[in-house]
Amino acid sequence: MTENQPLSTVYRFLAQAMRYPEAEWLNTIFKEQLLELLNSLQWQGEAASLSFDPTSSHDLETIQVEHTRLFISAAGGAYASPYGSVYLSESGTLLNESTDEVKDFYRRNGFELTDDYEVADHIVNELEFLGLLTANGMLKAEQEFLKAYFRPWFTTFAGRVSEAAEIHFYKIVIKLIDFFIIDE
């Protein structure tokens, strides 16, 4: 994966990075692709700080614990909820009108969620959707989605992750997402 790879590939790669870490995907190939992307952007400092060993069950467990602490549960709740609706509603709750708006936007642009496991506005689903839009040359819809549904909550989310993350993996992934969603 390089900076010149299609943006759709980058969005999907970043969506994968935000999934719960499993040995099946958080492996040597994934780390090599991540390092290649960082080096193509000339982010040598970030590449150097990416110190996990994908063959180590201890390092995998460390990333899993961090994922859980940041995005699922910690004392007092998750540090950074990965759902846009939490940030876009006054109540700060899941499954509200903004979730329905995201689902409607998906449908209007040919994206149907196939897994009821996650809510439509989970960061993984939104990044996968952006990947689908760019893969199909739907750049106007991509920009509309970023402006209306992704950027408004991602900035707060990214700040929380950057502040609370104790390992570099998530700080780097968030920085990459932020880089690729810049309003051009």
C-alpha cells in the first residue's frame, strides 16, 4: 500500500485498523502495509514508533486491551465512543436521528449493511462506505458524506483517542484517518 494507492483501498485499510484486533488480520502483512503507507507519506517518526510485534500474542493482547479501553468500556465508560451519533446528538446517545440519516445516505448511494452486529454510524462502517464511494468514483457523494456526517464528529473523537491512547498504534491510525479526510 502506498500513498498512490486508490483512496478506496486506504479507507478500507483504515476501517480494518479500527476493528477489534484479531490475529487473523493484525499480522505481519498488515503491519508491513501500515509501515509502507507511513513511509510513503514520509512519516518516519510514526513508523519508528510502531513497535508491536504481530507474531507476539502479548503484543496482540496489549492492542486488544487498549481497543477495549478506548472504544468499548473502561471505568466510567469508553474514552472515545466510535459511533458518530454519540457526538452528533444533544443527548450523546446511540441510535438516534443521526444514525437514521447515515443509514438513509448509505441506501441512497448503494450501500446496505450486511451485518447487524454494528450500528450504521460506527467508524468502521463509515470508513468502509467511504471506500465504496471512492471505488465507484462517487467523489461528490464522498465529499458530501465527509462534510455532513463524518468530519463533524471525527474531530472530537480523534482528540479523545489521541489524548487517551497509551500505545502508538491507535494514535497513528487516527492521525492517518485525519490526514485522508482533510477537506480539500
